[in-house]
Amino acid sequence: MSGPRFFVGSADATLAADADIELPLGVARHAVQVLRLRDGDGIVLFDGRGGEYPATLRLDGRAAHARTARHDPVEREAPVALSLVQSLVVSDVMDAIVQKATELGAAAFVPVVAERSQRVPADRLDKRNQRWRHIAIGACEQCGRNRVPRIDAVTTLREWVAAQRDLRHVAMLHPRSTRALADVAAQTRTIVVGPEGGLTDAECSLLAAAGASPVRLGPSILRADTAAVAALAVLSGIAR
């Protein structure tokens, strides 16, 4: 990587090698007004489809363009695709979870409503989802990933369980479990984290009956955001 990284989705512009790309307004503002980049500075562009394009920033008045070089197919994804099923918590904590989960390599983020979840009005869910995607893109720009994790629409935990064919590769955090996450990490592909009040006994029973493994991270009861980050760190560390 050489220079700041910017996500340019296909809806904004089509990235190609040896091309002059007009940067989207948001990207241009961030590059010029926030990062104070100058004409001729090196940057990197990616569109989420894999790889990246080293480029040179070109400024002409208020217009910002990038002259791309050859496509670099480099990937920085974890060898195993991990999903985080996260029960809704307060907005700023949820934002932080999305950011850190992206940095730790989560391939998918599944926000669910559990019985003890923070309640969000239905008319705000789409905006929350858009915000989480924006946060995930920013985290990819920072950490070097070239593929933006999938952000699913909010559903209930019970609906999510009902939609799954097999939960044998799913682990759920449970403070009273006698099994450590590390014991099942090799076969775990999805981790379920409850809200601040934890999953209810009924929800734990539902997940276990469907094949999910109850696990713990240690003797302490962790906050939801700490638990999500710690669990993904354990899983991604073993996967690498």
C-alpha cells in the first residue's frame, strides 16, 4: 500500500487500470479537505470486488481525479470467512463493534433483535444499516482490506435461527458454559453475541437445540462490545 486508501464503489465510478477516474464528491472532500492531499500525491483505490489500484491524485480547481496504474490483485482477507451475529445494543457501541469486527476480518455482520436488545424504531433500521456499511467501508480503508464485509438487514434472532440449515459451525457466547471458545474455534464459522443483558435462557436453548455450541471466553462477564471483539480475535487468530 502506498498512500491513503479510498473506496470507490461501482455506483460512483468504474475502476480500471490506466484510466482517469473522477473521484466521488465525498472521497474528494476527504482527500483534499481532511487529509490535505496535494496534486501528484499517491493514493490507493478499491471497489470491494478484490484487489486495488495504486493511483496518482490529480487536482484541477475543485475537481479531483485519480490516474490509476495497473490493478494489484492483493488480498488481505482471513483464510476462513467468519460471521458475527450481534444482538442490537446502543448505537455508539454497535458502531464500534462493526468497526472492530471489520478490522478483525469478519466477512459478514448480522444484526439481530434479541429479547433484551436495545429497541430501534423500524423506520430507523435502514439508516442504521447504511451507517454500519459506511463504518465498515471506513474500517476497510484504514486496515487494508479490499473486500467490504456483508451487512445484513436487521432481523430477529429467532428468525435468523429459523433461516439456517445447520448451526453446527455456530458458537454462542454463554458466561455459564464450561467449554472455552478456543476448544471449538477450528470448526466455528459464526459467533453469536448477546446484548448487554445477555441472551435469555430460552434463546440459549433455541440456539443449542439447533446445533450451536455454548462457549465462554473466560471467568469474567464481558460487555457486548468487548465480547464480540475478543471472540473474533480468538477465531481470526486461530484461522490465520
